[in-house]
Amino acid sequence: FEMLGNWSFGDYFKKEAIEWAWRFLAEVLKIDRTRISVSVHTDDDEAYQIWKGIGLEPVRLGDEDNFWGPAGNTGACGPSSEIFYDLGEEFGCGRDGCGPGCDCDRFPEIWNLVFPQFNQVEGGERLPLKNRGIDTGMGLERLVMILNQEKSLFETDLFRPIIRKVEEIFGCSYLDNSIPFNIIADHIRALVFAIGDGAIPSNESRGYVLRRLLRRALIYAYRLGYDRPFLHNLSEMVIEIFGDIYPEIENKRRLIGLILKGEEERFLRTIAKGLDLFDSIKGNKISGEDAFLLYDSYGFPIELTKELAKERGLELDIKSFEEAMALRRAESKKTRVFNSIDLKIKKGKRTEFIGYEKDECETEVSGYALKDDEIYLLLNPTPFYPESGGQVGDQGEVEGDGFKISVLDTFYYQGMIIERGKITGSFRSGKVYARVDKKRRKEIMRAHTATHLLHRALRRVVGDWIRQEGSLVEPGRLRFDFLQFSPLTRKEIKEVEDLIYEKIVEDIEVEKTYTDFKSAVKMGAIALFGEKYGEKVRVVRIGDFSVELCGGLHLDRTGEIGTIMINREGGVAAGIRRIDAFVGLRAWEEIQNRIKIIEELKGLLGENLTGRVQQITEEIRELTAEVKTLKRKLVQHQVYHYDEINGLRFYQIKTDLDSEGMRLIADKLRNEETCLGVIYQPEGEVVTFVSPNLTNRITATEMIKVLKSKAGGGGGGREDLAQGGGIDVKKIEEAERALKDYIKTRL
């Protein structure tokens, strides 16, 4: 909801706050004075007398209703005075004493005037505040309800257009579906504003709240028979209503729509299976295992499962659900095998990293561990960069008296930098010489600097909502995950690549400096979401094009990247896209490989490759259409075996046709006669069908469920035609027998 209010810090107090509130409601808004009532705290005689002077008789209420704060055990607090509006007797509870403060719907609170005048200290004593204050809160929606002379928030100017749009989309009336419509209208408004403020649906923190709201709205829509994405369209109406007042949602109109549509499509792929699982639960209790399956496999937040369970009078085993969640978290936190190695470290030693300045140095082994044929070293200082921020760890070698270690990996362990390697010779602790693989590091640096250029180019070409969600930087290759709710177009990919090339050719200096976090953010540095930064941060600036907080290794100039080639762009999760790219020598090798492939294709198809491919594609399209026609003819002339059940034909058909051919058979039979049946193929695809005039007695989706209970797999569809896959063909005969028995009970 939207809150209005006014505040005072050591200035005006109760008299002004109460009198101004009354003037605003009664004189400015001209609300019916006879419907306004007020309450004050039991001990607040001052507020009582002020209201009496206005002409109202306040109700005295205790701490539970009319005392605010403190937020913890101590702090500012004080009495409050609430203003109520009487909606009429029809909204009341009918009990004796029903009035302001009653828990029925007759007297909604529209304004709460809080008077912070005490400081509560340890022990509960309340001392007078030196600077008393005013802190009021008024619900805009309730106020509009009164001004519109409506009896519900959802019938006001703030919600009515959204409700009308829902009616238009669903094709059904609000009067018959007020509760689901109200929920959808409330949730879409919350989603639009939250996304406009920068929140993104996810499985964590505030993002989880958004995902719960969105999926709850979709569940209600689905239960009304609407199984397509619609919230992204509905968001347009919210922006129409509020966009002029809140320009941030107007400015993010496209982003809001993309995020909502991506989330809707993802959940709608699993919602039917989740509800099927819910419907199949026997008894009066949902096990923690089923609740976790709904959460983990079908995307049902546990709060949504609780709500559905309550509606159906089912108990939820929340304890075993939490145990399953704890087990999953424990599995995801499994750490390296190295954690179990006994590292012999000199007490108090920490790692000094000098890799920004040097790629080789004389150093000392401060600790080590031997495991099988590998050694784990703690060098102090070390030039080896540990895997961090998506950049892979350095490789190289360490030489000592009578031995050599090939460093295979470098990583962090409990704040220390550890080098993992293989020993040649007889290892002895002491002074050693460490040398990074310079050529490999250079290729990594090319990829890392190119990643910064890519990040900035995406924000400039696609939109400034682009946010890094993960990365991998390795020799000659980068992988960049970013927030985006639709695939990039070919044009956008080319523009991004061209912009990066432009910055490479400009050979811009790559500056690395240190400053405090606040100063870095002021200069426009991008901080990665979820990363933790200390007071002192490292800033990597590429001219006036890119500024990021980064502790990784970078080139001195962009020209050293050489070349870049975006290899692919695709989705990896809801709202997350990924770009894979090659840089430097690796990119050049890939370009040469593709040129070679093109030359080989020219040798096969001629110089006009595009024309020949278009011609072949058209020939394939014509042949596909011809095959489809032949399938139809085959289906039309085929005679199929059937059994009779209660005077109706029940078909059991095994075929080698694909799913399209199976549907053709089903369409032919169910439209030509009154019948039902099952069609399956050796690969485990199955189709069930029912003539339209039988669907009031049995449905194709019911038949799929019966088959699934005996032969596994899954599926769904319409009442007259359903499709599934993954069935165990060896069990099909048993499943068909069970299906026959089921049909006999329904026909």
C-alpha cells in the first residue's frame, strides 16, 4: 500500500497534528464528519481534550492499540491517536460494543497520529524526550475508497482499471471471481513497483518474496482456466495508472515486462505437473518429501503449498520439509577435498600477494601438505593469483634445491593463497623460486579486460539494467552471465561486438587504482551484486568507457586484447543469459577455423552459399509437407483394433509414427465416432484421446494419470486429447489393463 504522512522533529506537537488532520479530512477532503471517529491512548489526556475541543468523543484504548514503540527494548516511543471511518452497519460484527478498534470490517483505520514523547531505557522506565516529535501514517488506498464512496479498495480508481483489464484478459466477470481478481490486481501492482525499485524475482531474500507473489497470482489464474502468460501485459495497465507519478516504473516499462514474462513462462512449464502432484496426494497430510518436490522440481514456494493445503483441509509436515531443505543446503556447501588435508603452516603466517607487480620472485615455503602424488604449498610472498571473481588461478612452477613443482592451480583457503602442484625430485621446505606461466597469464588478462568491455558494451547497447550475475575468465576465453529476460538479437550482438572492437582499436589505457568504497561508487564504478567489499577497493578504469571494482589481473592497454569473437549467446536460467566469447590468439584460431569451414562448404555447394542453403531449406520444407500428407493418407486408410467397454469402442494402438502422427490418428478416431483410446510407440511416447461428447464422464488427462501410475512417465493436455512421454513400454500392458478397469467405473 502507499502511505501518506507528516512529521515533526522537535517542532509542532499534538495540538497542531490533531487539528491539521481534522481540517484536512473534514474541510479539504470534505469527508462526512458523522462517519469519522477517533481513539486515544488510555493515559493521554492531552490528546483526549484536543479532540473534545474539536467536537469528537474519543475512545480510550490501551498499549496494544494506541502506543507505538520502541523498536527494540529501548528507544523513542509514545502514545498514538487513530482516526477511523464508519463504513456502515452492514460491515459490522453485530456484537455489543462494536466500535472503533473492533476487529470487524466496519471501522477501518485511515490515519494514525503517533506522538513520540518518551525515551524508554533499560528496565522499561520511560523518560521524557527533549525533542518530542510527530510521526503520522495514512493509507492512500483507504482514503481513495472513502473519496470514491466505495466499500472495497479494489473498486477504487487505483484498482478498478486493473480489475477491468483482468476481466478482459480472462473473459470472465469480477463479480463471480472477486477474490482471485483482487489477489492478482494487488500482486501485479506490488511486482511492478518492486521491479521498478531494482528487485528481481529469485530464490533468495527480497527476490523470493517477488517470486512468491508472481507464482501465487499465476496459480489463481490457472485455477480460473487461464494457462498463458498475462502478468507482463497487465503490468502495462499499472504503469498507465502510476507512471506519471512514479517515472521510475515508466522508464523501466520494457524491463518490467521482460522480467515478468520470463518468470511466467518458467513457472507455467511446471505448474500443471505440480498441481497434478498435489491432486494425487492421498490421505489428509502432505509429506515433507512431497512439499520439497513441489518446491524443488515444480517451483511451488512453501508458503503457496501451505495455502493450497489449508484450502483443502490438509496438514503439512513442515518439519520434514525443513529437514529436506537443510540437507539440500548442506550438499550445496560441500567444499574442496583440500579442506580435509592437514596443512602444516607456521603459526600466524598469512600470504602476501605480489602478483600485480611481479610474475616471478624468490620466496619461502611457509606451509605445505602432501596428498597422494600432489603437494599444496603456502608461499610467502607469492606471485600466483588465486581463483577469484570468476578468474581462474595461475599456473607455473616452483623450483627449490633438488626439486621442481609444476603448479597446476592456485586458490584461496581460509584467507591464504594455496598453490597445488606435482613434485619432481625430493621436496624440502625452505627458500624457493616461484615463476608464473607468463604466456597463460597474458591470455587470462586479455579475457578479463575484454570482460569489462563486454559488460559496459551490453549496458550501452541493450540497457543499463544489465547486471553481471557470474563470469568465467580463462586463457583466451570468457563466459559472462548477465541479467536479461529475452535473447539478444543478431543486431544487438553485432553492435556489442563492434563497440568492443572500437575500444580495442582505440588502445585505451587500463588504469588500476585504490580508493575507498564510497569514492569509487561516486566516480561511477560498478560494484557486483552480492560481492563483499572492504573499506579500501581496487578500481579498474578503461578511459571514460568502463569503471568497475575488480581485484583481478588486467592488461595495461585495450589494444593488447587483439581480437574478440562472440561465440554464442543463450539462456542458462530464468532471467539469466550467457555470452561465450574467445579473445586474442584463441579468437584468431576460431576465426580461421570458420573461414576453413566456409571454404569447404563453397567447394560442396558453390560460391553462393546463402542462396544454396535457402534452396535446400525450401526443398526440406516441401519434403516435410509431403511426408505429412502421406502420414494423413496412411492414417485415413489404416484399420485399428479396438475392444468394447460398455458398448463404446476402446482403441489400443501401437505405432512407429512420431507424436504428430499419433495425434492425427487420435483426431481421426475421436471425431469420426464416439470412442476413446490410447496410442503409444516403442520410444515411450503416448497419446490418449476421448470423443468430445464423453468428456463429461472421463477425460484424456485422467487416462494419462492412470497410465502414469502403472508405467511411469508424465504428461498432460486437454480433456479430449492428452500426450505424455517417458513411459516404460514393458509395463504398457499392465497399464492398459488398469486403464480398462478405470474406464469401466466411469462409463
